[in-house]
Amino acid sequence: MRRVPPAWLAFLLPLAAARMAPALELELPQDQLLWIEPHPGAPQPALLALPPGWAVGDAAAILLADRQAAPALLAMLRAGLIAEGTAVMELEPGEAPCPPDPPPVLSAGAAALRQDVGAGLVVAIGFGSAGPAALQAAGGAAARTGFEGGALPLAAAVALAGGPPTFAPGAAPRPEEAWPLRAPILCRLLAGALGEADVTEACLAALLPAAAGARGN
């Protein structure tokens, strides 16, 4: 049976807890505005959240959402990515380019993350009508090996448009960016946010096909 503490101890416990409370508070992400330039001479602000302890070379994600995007899903993925140590940039898609050119806002956002913030690998998640733009950007990135025209490579892209999510691998990340370890984290986050366990396997099969093939053997 649980012992009842003496009256004086019961009085002191709340005081001790109050003194310890600041030390137990979770450190919040650092939110800031980052200026990007999708078109020459037309800068626009982008909201950037840096997780506690984030350092140069760590991963970043671009959330590309139109005004019809599901706010609950957007907020859940944002929180999950930050909890996993990923910086998160939020953008609106802007005007749609002509394929195969990547959306200017995504190119500018990725360029700012890599050049100004110092991010390592970058992924893009497009919500609603912005989903195809994200996939398009990753497809263009897959053919690039460098920093051509400021449109920096994406490691992968995801489109969330109400139905099953679709995925596109991008340019192969550098070994030090640990994509084989980070991709499963991204896939599990997506599956959890969507409440669909089979999303994990579909995501890994698209983004890490070699690993998926090895698991199937």
C-alpha cells in the first residue's frame, strides 16, 4: 500500500515541483522569416522553423500548401518533422510553371535552405493542388547533379492530394546526409499522420527501391 507523506512533506512537494518546472519545460523550435526570391527583384517571405539543436548539414523539409490544404494534416506533419530534428519551411505554390521546369518558389526555397541556412538533404511535401508541383520539382532534381540556375536538388517529394500519397525520388543525396536512415523516418511520419500503415511500405519502395528489394528477397 502506498504510504501517505507527512503533512510537512506534502506541503513542500508543490514548492519543489514549481522550482523544477522551468528546467522540465521542452525547448521550442525557433521560428523565423527567411526571404526567398522566386523571381528576380521580387523577394517574398517564407516561414522557417528550426528544431532545438538543429545544425548546419541537418535535414530540411519544404511544405508546399495551397489554401485548400487540410490544416490538421499540415500541422501534424510539421510537428512530427520538427520533433525528428528536421527544419521546416512553409510555402505557397504560387504560379504553375511549364513542365519540365521546377516551380520557382520551390527552387528558391531549396536554394535558400541549402545556401543561406546550411541544410543538408531537402525534401518537399506538396498538399492539395500543390502536390504535382512538388513531384515535378523532384523529377527535375533527379536529372541535376549540381547547383544549376539556383534550382538545387531535392532528395525526394511527396504529393498529398486527398487520395493515396504519391512519391518521387530526387537527386541522390550525399552519403553523409544519411538518406537510408532518414527516409524511413519520413515514411513512418507520413503513415502515422494519414493513419494508413501500408503507406510506409509504398513510400520506402518509391524512395529507397534498392532497400525495398532487399527486404523482399
